[in-house]
Amino acid sequence: MYKLYYGAGSCSMAIHVALLECNQQVQLEKIDLQSGQQRSPEFLKINPRGQVPVLVEHDHPIREGAAILIHVLEKHQSPLLPRGGKERTAALEWLMFCNATLHPAYARCFFLMRNVADEAVKAQLLDLAIANVNKLWEEVEHQLARHTYLCGEHITMADILLTVIANWSAYFPTPVTFGPHTKKLFRNVIARPAYKKAMETEQVEYKVAA
């Protein structure tokens, strides 16, 4: 059985969904990110970076979200990560877009919200950071105007991670803009039984799929 250290609604939720999609049993260990539990001595022994997710398999921890997703999906031969060809290339590209481009763009916004004391300066910097986030969502909308999902007519793990990240927009004071095709993707993803179960277990409300 897997053990997943997770923060409710954080990027670790994508791994929770992936494990459910693969019909795998998982022991969930919630880390309270709001209280700073990720910086506790106990958790730092598991991940010295003080970050979730961490997936433990046979006492071996894996500490990077994209690596965890690829490992799980390949091991269980999930169609959420195609096994070869241009389909796999596209799936990996969009998964990395979510993990290495969109996620850091959101992280910058959260950093500013937590660390800039001057409210006027914070508002100005946040407007710039959220404008960058909106440009990324424009790219997503352009892609989805041609396809049902990011990589075509079949869902991949990128669509699930994208949907997890989008829900963080509700925490920003400046609105994040989603196009109609993007909102449709969110509705398709959160309707999947695995996603519904992960939301219920983590007690997460989805707020951006209107």
C-alpha cells in the first residue's frame, strides 16, 4: 500500500486522484499547511524541503510531484499517461507546463500575499503576478478551443493537475479569468468519480467551474 503525505487541495491532490484512478489503496497522512506542520521536525525527517507531496512506497519516499505522477501512472499502465509516440510527448509537455510553469506562477502570488507588508506595494505586485497567470490561462484556452482536453480528445494527467491548480485562484484578491473551454474542462474533470472522491476525502470545495 502507498502512503501519501498531502495538503488538502494542494498539488498533492493530483496524486491522490491518480492513485484512485489506478484503483490503488493509499494511506493518507494529512499535513496541515496552514499551521506550518510541513516545517515540523517530524515532517522534515520525511522531506527536508518541507513540502508536500511525499509518496512512500515500500519505505522509499518520492518527493517531487511530477516524478510521483509519472512513476504511479507508468507502474499501473494508466491511460492518463500514454505509453509512447506523439501522444506521450504531448502529455508530458502539458504535465510539465502545469508543474513547472503554472504552479510556480501561482506560487509567486502566494509568496507576495504572505511576505509583502506594504499593502499598496503588495496590490501592485499582485496585479502583475496575476496578469502573468491570466496569460497562461489564455494559452490553455487557445489549446482547448481546438481540443476537448489539453492533448486531444482523451484526458491525461495534465488535465487533472491543471484542474487542481485552477482552484487556488479563489484565494486571490484579483480575479483570475478562465475561458469557456477551460471551464468546460474543469467540469469534465471534477465529474470523474476519482476526483469527486478525492475532494470529499480532503474536504475540498471546487469554486471555479461555474
